Amino acid sequence: MSLLLKDKCALITGTSSGIGSGIARVFAREGAHLVLTYRKNSSGMDRLMQELGAMGGKVKALQADISDVTSLPALMKAAVAELGRLDILVNNAGTTERCPFMDVTPAVYDRIFNTNARGTFFCAQEAARIMARQKSGKIINISTFQTKNVTANSSVYIATKGGIDKMTEAMALELAPFNIQVNTVSPGWITVESDPVMTPEAAASYLKHIPYGRFGNSDDVGETVAFVASDRATFMTGAKIVVDGGQSVSLSFPPRSNEIA
């Protein structure tokens, strides 16, 4: 079976753990050459590099803070120097702080927006300039299913991800003449290393709200991102692809009397 991303050159941001590491694993398995960024989790990055090194493809880790937009031209230059070209950008780097709406300060707002919205925007802009010269490219922005079904204490995070959804549509429109496709992948509840351990009872309670009957994992997201990044999805642009096991399409009510709880 042919590899989805054989010899494609990709930059993936925010890969030292969580969803980013899953995307990197799938990309490596599908034959891509990679430049991966991390902000401060060097031990997590080292573990991932060891894992990917065994797969045989070209992979390079670079420390980068996406919120520092003045550093992004140098990051893109380094990626192209390493890979020779840039076929794919996955804008995965992001941050959040759970905070009640009434308690959000300008400092909290700025920390989240500077990475999730501002960083994503200008990282895509720098990549698009390279891809426009190549007359081809894929930009995939990682959002969240919470832009449809929101949760409390996440107002700033959700605002940034809603912005990513709309900026993706705007990018797709303007970059289509350059043969650049821009799409959003929106994960649902994905289990990651930093999650607290749940009791079986707590897990069962949450799983009632996921029609597919299990939590997602980072490789689930990676598989979808790899398809969107591949040549099998060249007519898809400006789209939002939700990967959540059906969680965002289910409206949960207490069971009626004739239903089984």
C-alpha cells in the first residue's frame, strides 16, 4: 500500500506531547520528512525524536515560541533549509488556561491569543509565502469541537479557536489561486499524557456523551490530518473536519421514562 505522505516535507508546530506528537507519528509513518517544533518540553521532544528516528525518515526538532511572531521568518527559513521545500504546515501549537469569564485579565487574554490566534495567523502567512512561490502547499490549522458546543471557563480559548475557523476560510479563499489548500481539523475529547487519571466511574459518565463509546487519542487526529495533507484531498479547502466520535452532534438530555438510562 502506498504511503499517504511519501517524501512530503512538513513543518508541525507544538509536537512535544499530546495531539502534536500523534500527528508527527502518523506523518512519519506515512513517509513524510519533518521539522517539528517545541517551546519548552525538551524531555518530551527527546522521547518523540527517539521514537520517530526508528522509522527511518528525516526528522529535525527546533525550539520555537510561536507567540513570538518576529521569530517566524527565521523558523520557516530553517525548515526549508532542512527539508529543501515546504509542502505542509500543521499549525498545532496552542495553549489554554481555564478561567471564569468574569475573572479573565488582559494578561490571560493576551497569553492565549498570542499563541493560538496571532501565532497561527502569522505562521500560516510565512508558510504561504513559501508555498506561493512553489505554486502548491497545504496548511492545516488545529481548532476544537468546542467552537460548536462550548464549555464553561474556556471563553478566551474558544474565542481563539473560533477565530482560527474563520481565518482558515479567509486563507482558503485568498490562497486558492496559488494551489494552496487551507483546512481546519477540530478534535473532540482527546486523551493526552497530561490528563489526570479518571476513576472508572468518572470515565463511564463522560463516555455517555460520546456516541462512538471511547475517548479519542492523538493518533486518531493524526490520521485525519495526514489525509487532509495528502494528495488525495486536493479539492478540499476552507473546510472544518471534526474528529470527535460524534460528540458534537449529540444533544444530551436526561433519559425519558421509556428509555434505558
